[in-house]
Amino acid sequence: MDAHAGRWRCETQCNRMQFQRTRFTSNRMGAPDASARLPMQKEEGGEPGSSRSWIDRQSIIFLVGATARLQVCRGVQVMSSFHPRVLLCLLLLGSVGAAWPQSRGDTLARIRDSRTITIGVRESARPFSFLNAQKQPIGYSVDLCMNAVEEIKRELKLGELKVQFKVVSGAERIPKLQSGEIDLECGSTTNTQARQQKVDFSYSFFVASMRVLTPRSLHVESVKDLNGLPIALIQGTTSEKLFRQLADGELRAKFQSYTSNAEAYQALKEGRARAFPQDDSLLLGLASADRALDSLEVSPLALSVEPYAVMVRKGDQALLAAVDRSLMRLYASGEINALYDKWFMTDTLTIRMSRLTRDGFARPNKEAGVAALLGFSL
């Protein structure tokens, strides 16, 4: 792990936005918040203009978009608290802000013209994004994205905005976002350094850990306990990536590839697979809905830290700023707590809010996930 080389903070409470300890980090690793940071692997700093450059561009763009809505907000006092380099960037970005709706890769102009937004959802990422009995997408992530839709409507001054949903698999979600088939991806996608090269992420809205679901008769306390077992993996997930790396080292297992959590879970129940590694929240969501926790067990072994976020196309800065603003409103107002309880504190599912998730609400950040095993990545 590598300590951040430098840190600067702006703290202001402005009118109805009520920012609470929103931090921006100026360093060559470029994550918006260092105080609640997850364990990180050392990396080289990005060049100016890259997604990992000395100032996190998304954070600045979010700040510009937000301050544009503040009515002066004690003007000089706020601006004078900024680091000189950031002040320069704010001025430069503000001067070209009016051109963003016309820029290439900006989805807001098309949404404004078509009055339609397409959201990618998952089929069985319970309780984040899944289809109910009527085949309608619901879940914690879906609610967050519908809140973002309201923010977009306000920004574009639209009376109506049609929402279209498209079900995507783990392997499809990034390609469909890049091709323009969806505008936002609202599921259980982990923000990773590898994915940051292809897409942009909102502030984190949940932090999970990768664990292993097995029959209760099989206790997994180390990776070696999985040797020789048939293991179900979901295509395009961090669990698939990590376990295929482990197969090059200490793990000797038989992998089975599936396209959805539901398929892998069914294989486990039928005995075709003996272990199903996935994020603990998703495993608990599946087993709780099936009332199968008396026969299945989620391992105490944690293999990663997985911060979930909304995905947008790389460089789609105006849309990302709108999503970030919508999350900030929920976090600052405290509404996020009721929304969390709605999906995670139910009669069939109980997932208490973790410290990392709570810190993410108090100090919004875009830290990338990290493997808990030395020498491996997500």
C-alpha cells in the first residue's frame, strides 16, 4: 500500500446543497477522498489529461456543476479556500461548461432531444438490481438510478423523461455501455482500476467483500480448502478474474462458467458446483430470498474489498456529474439511510451497514476495489 503524497480539502455548507466534508485529493494517484480510502496497491501517476492525473477531473466537474446551482454561496469565501491549481481548473472548466451539452460523448444532449434514457440492469443481482415476478427491474441500485433520472430531468428542465431498461449480464455491461446501447449501468458493479480504463464511475454507494457460498458441510477458511472442487464463476466479474489468477498458483480447482448469479446458484444447489465465489451481499441476497441459509454458508474468508458504483461511458462528464449530484443529495440529507433499510433490513435479508459503506456516505469517494490477497488484482 502507498500513502497519498498530498491532500487538500474544501469544506463548505452552501444553501440547499449542504455539502458535508466533501474532500478532493490532489495527488498522483488521484482518488477523490483519502480519509475513507480502501487498501490500495501502489501505482504510477497518470499523465495530465488521463483518468488518473494529478487532479481527479470527475470531482472537479462535479464541483463545477454543483456550484453553478449555488446562488453565489458567500462567493469569495468559498473560492478563496481552494488550492490555487484547483481554482485555475475550476475557472477553465467553468469557461467551457456551456459547451459540454454539445461535446462528443456527452449523453445529456441526446437525452434532452429524445426525452429518453436507457438504463442497464441485472437479472438476478438481488437486492441491488433484479427482476421481480412481473419482470420489472427493482432494487437498491435501481432506486438510486431513478433518483439520478430525477436530477437529470431537473437539469434539462424536462417535464417528462422516458426510462427504458435493458437487462445486461456481467460480461455484457461494459461493451453495451461503450456501444451506446445503455446510458447508465445500475447493478452491482465494482469500481476497479482495470475498469477505470474503459468507463467512469460515480461515487460509491455500497462496499461489499468477495466470499464463497458453499454447503454448510464444507467450511472454507483458506483458498486451499477449495482445491479439487468444482467452482461456479460468473463471466465478466471480479470473482472470475481473481479465481483464474489463483488457478495459476496455489488453487487447483475445476471452473464452471455461468452468465448469471441465478444460474451459478442453481448449479450449487443441485450439486453440480460445490463452491460459488461472489460478493457477500449478492450471495446473501440469493440464499435469503430462497430461505436456504440453513443449508448453505457464506465463508468467513474475505478475498477482496468491492466498492459498487454507477457506470457511465468514459469521458461522459456532464452525465456523471448529474449522477454524482443526485447521490450527494441523498447522502447529505440522510435519505440514503431509509433507502438502505428498505433493501437490506427486511424480513428475509439482514445486511447491516458496514463501516466502509457508512464512511462512503459521510465522505463520498471513488476509491477502486482491491484484492485482499497480496499480488493479485480485481
